[in-house]
Amino acid sequence: MAEYTLNTPLTEEDTRKLKAGDIVYLNGTIYTARDAAHKRLVELIEKNEELPFDLEGSVIYCRTNSSKTRRPNRKCRAYYIIQNGFI
């Protein structure tokens, strides 16, 4: 298991070296979105419409409804790395 400190936007070189279990510290902008926002992004892409931000190299933290899943000391590890403008 390796540790990395990366800056957003991420590059392909940044993401290719990562392996499951690695610890990644991120500096920069991290977008937070729930399922409805992800659905909206997909719809905009499918319609070839302008997106609210550049997806290339972006990091989106996919969060759940915390009122239903709140547990003490629980760490969320669900990060979606958006590479090359694709979801």
C-alpha cells in the first residue's frame, strides 16, 4: 500500500499509478454530489450540452443521504475520479 498526495485536476499519469488500497490525499477542488447530480451530469453529456464545470481530471465525492446512513466515526472512501471527460 502506497501513499500519494495529488493535486486536482488529476492527470492520467496521476491515476495510472494508483492501486486498490492506496491512500490518496487530494489538494484542490473536490466536487460533492448526490445521485440526482450524477444523473443530471449524464443527461447533459447525452444531450451534448454545456456542463457546470470541466470534468477532465475532476474529482467528485459521491455522498449519500447522511440522515439515513449516519454512523459515528464512519469514514467514507467513495471517490470517483473522472478522467478525460467521461463518467
